[in-house]
Amino acid sequence: MKEPAASTGTYDVEEVRRKYIGFETATAKGRYPVEHDAIRRHCHMVDDNNPLFLDPEHAKTTSHGAVLCPPSGWLALYFASLGPWPAVFEPLFPIVPTPGKRIVNMSQEVEWSARIKVGDHLSVRRRIVDVYQKAVSLDAEAVWIVAEAIITNQKDDEVCVIRNTMLTHRTPAEQGGVRG
Amino acid sequence: MAVQGRSQLFWEDVVVGDELPGFSLDITARRVFLQVSGSQDWYPVHFDPAFARKGGHPDVFVNTGFLQAALVRVITNWMGDDGFLKKLRFEMRRQQRAGDTMVCKGKVVSTAERDGEGWVELEVWAENEREGVTTPGTATVILPRRD
């Protein structure tokens, strides 16, 4: 497919939909197992002091027997794909061509099937669910992408499915300096 | 806010209309960088004001991972060690920006027994004084039963 230019006048959303909806990536395995310190940093950013996520001694006394990863789809995705360095911010974004390269997440839904413990080793595969154009104040011809990330553990058990809706938009300058 | 931990919440003790203990966080410059550290999200719109403004935004705003962590804190601190967060859905309708005080809250919407399990539906959200509710959400939690 020809890469579209910044102006959506050459962007054929129907062609993009035909080509990319249903596309699924190969499964990628996180470089490292789920580990304490990344969980600690994640909790620290919102002052979450829950000992189930932070204190191995407390966790040993619970029915889980080990520190749990907080049930955040973001953190699950981090351990499955974003943990390796250099970081891959958004592996989906280069897959679906869009006129604008700016991204805003609009909604996320995470459905859990199992808890994640420290030491688990997560993998992810992603699929494109929908692509469409819908105007927003930032860009009258913004392109929206709905994608799912399916997270599995070392036993190939599905632990969660993350459905993300993000819009991609052009900067005001890319829109001809009309805004901003 | 106290963390439930071993003070386990049971499904039978939940009443529709119950409020989940909330909390507030000042979105200071330090918090913005804690966000980057904790989420490992290096997209500059969340920490570089010039980049954010070039994209048409008034300023940097906190990312999805930060908001999700805050809502998960509300839910998991309330439900206790043996609760299970089955589903969480939330929308980024408005922004939490540097200088805002983000307040996160929740309340019980309904309860139901399904296949012997105790299910609870919640509303959870983040708000601030500038925008009101910025991040509305819903959650489904499974709580242990008193048997």
C-alpha cells in the first residue's frame, strides 16, 4: 500500500480497513519475567501502598503465596512487550498507516481471566479490530484505531485481553497552520 | 486511605450505593516524572510541554497507564487481597494536566450472584476542579463469599 501523505485527501480509509482489520501480529514474549521493582515503580507513581503488590512477606501469608502484579492492563503489556530496551512505544502504530503521527488514547477495556504473579513470563499478540475516520477538535479527519492485545503467561493461559481505542491526528502545522 | 489487605471484604457485606474510599493526587512536576518512571511511557506529549503544544494540546497530560493505575488503586484497596478485578473499562474524555489535583473515587452500582460467585458492578472515575469528571469508568469485581 502507498504510504499516505499528511493531507487526508490522498488517504483511502476504506482501503486501509480492507487491508488491516483482522490483522494479527505474531506472539512476542517479554524479555524479562514479571519483577518486583517495575511493580514498585508503577505503584509508586500513584502512591499505591498495597502490600499485596509490594511486600513479599505479606504476600506469602495470603492465598496467593506471592506478590501479585496489580491488575493493570498497562503493566501487563509492559511486562509482555514494553519492558525490553530499546522501548517499543506502540508496536501497532507503524502497522496501520495514518495521515497524522500524533496519538491520544481514548478508552481502554481490560478483561481478566487470571492473576499475574511475580515470576510469571508474559507474551502478547495484537490484532486490529477496527479503523475509521471521525472528526475531533484536534483534527477534522482524525483516524481512530481499535486494537486488542491478548496477554498470555508461560503456560499459554490467557490472563487478560486489552481493548484499546486510540485516535491518531495531525498537528495544526500539518493541517496547514489552520489551528494553533 | 487504608488498604484492605487481610481485612477482607465479602460480597454479602456490600450494599448498592456504597462509596469506595477515594484519594487525591496533586499533578506536580514531580508526579509527571513519576508517571514516566512508573509507566515507562516515553511519548513526549506526557512530559514535554513544547511537544504537547505543537500537537494542539494546551499542556502535557497524564497517560493512560497512570490513570489506570489510579483507578486500580481505588478498586484493589477496597476489594482486599482475595477480590478479583474481572473487568475495567475507562475513557479519557478530558485531561489531567500539570497543576491539577486529580481525585479518584468509586461507588457500588449493583451486586449479583452468578454461578455461586459474588459479583459487584462499580462506577469508578477520576475528576478535577477544572474539568469535573475526566475519566469515567466501570468495573466488575468478584468478591469472596461468607461460607
